Amino acid sequence: MFFGKNLRYLREKNGKPSQEKLGKQLGITRSAISSYEDGRAEPKFDTLNNIANHFNVTVDQLLNVDLSKLSDEQLKQKKNLDRYLKGENLRVLAITTDKKENENIEFVPVKASAGYTAGYADADYISELPKYHLPFLPKGRTYRAFEVKGDSMLPLSPRSIVIGEYVEDFKSIKDGMVGIVVIRNMSEGIVLKKIYNRVAQYGVFVLKSTNLAYAPYEIPAENVIEIWKFAAFISKEFPEDPGAINDLKEAFWRLEDEMRNLKGNQGQDPPFLS
């Protein structure tokens, strides 16, 4: 870990403030700064995060990268990443509208997934996708429909269609939000997952499936092209609860049936007839 070395380097690079002055800026003592720089102590996470934000670097860079060997351009990456996450003119969303200027809901089938990760910002490509309108969705928002691939998000079955609402500010994402994530440089490209925001700490999103057979994994924030918050789904199959929960429900249903039969044998009307 390079934390102590990096802290001294950043302090000296930014006008060489004294340890006492830097400590006041960060709300900690001079002796704490001295201990961190000498490797005699480690900061709590909130202090570590404050130091990273103060010097406009990521926590990962502060801990794991020798910043003295990076160029000024590389040190600016965190600021650019923050702008990207907020959608400040660094991410482009192509949309289509009908004759009345109402936004369409473009549909991305599984077979178009690979093409979408390359053509998501191309108005001509987006205009070729199938288009729909769903009157039950709230107006004034941007939606897109994606076909679900695989069984990682049970009880949604493969080939279900998920409608997502466009998320402009990635920093607004709350842990556990279900959404479509469009990722560059990945074989899957488009995935439906539960999203956990670890950008401030580690520069990544953690993606989890509801099907426990699939392990969670991390995606660098700069590799995320789009995020669409789950809004609705369309399926030809009725979703069923997976695993132990379903088994428990079936056990209760069997018990209810047995009680109905017992009451029937005693000359009483079953509950559903009374």
C-alpha cells in the first residue's frame, strides 16, 4: 500500500502546506497526519474518503497506486469520472420520437445486444430498433425495453421483456436497485442485476443476481455506458418464487388443503365455501 507515501507526495505537490495546516483542512490533528505519512497509523474509512476527495483522487489510487509516477492528466481522472457519473455532457443518449414528439420506447432484443453496446449513441442505429408506447407508464420520463437473457434474475424467466427508466446521475443509485446495466468491453454487454454503488470507495459497481447460482461481480464505473432502473416487465410465463421460499409456500398450501379436508369430513363447509 502507498497511502503514507502518497499523502506526503500530495501534500508537497499542492503548495507544501504544513501537516498542521492540512490537518485543519481535513478536520484531524497534525499528529494524525504525521502518523499516516510515516506509516505508524491508518485512517478510518471516512477520513480516508475525505483525504481522497480533498486531493481529487480515488481511494483506490490513494491506497494502491504510486501517485508520484502518474502524470497530471492521470490524476485528473477522478474529476472526469465524477462528471461522467453525473451525466454532465460526457454520456450521450440517443432517442426517437413519434409524429407528436412523444418519446418512443425502443426495444432491444437479445440478438441486438452486441450491436447496442456499439451503437447506443448512434441516432441512426436507435431509429432502426422496434418502437412501442405503453400508456400505463408515468409520462415525462425516458424508457427503453430489453429482452432478458438467461435465468440469473429469477423469478423473471428468460425472454421476459424488462422496461427500464433512464438513470442520468449514476450517483443517485441506491444499493439493491434492480436495473439494466449496459457495459462496454464485456461479452454479455447488457445485464439485468441488483446494483450496489461502491464508486466512492472503489470506483466500481457491484452487480448481483437473485439466482444464488450466479456469483456477484464488480464493474469499473467508467465501463458502464447506461443504467436503466427497473420500471415494469412483460412475460408470456407467470413468474414463480424460486428455491426454499416456494417450497415453504407449497407446504402451507398443503396444510391448508388438509385442514379443508378435515373440516369437510366433520360435516363443516370448507372455508372457501363458507
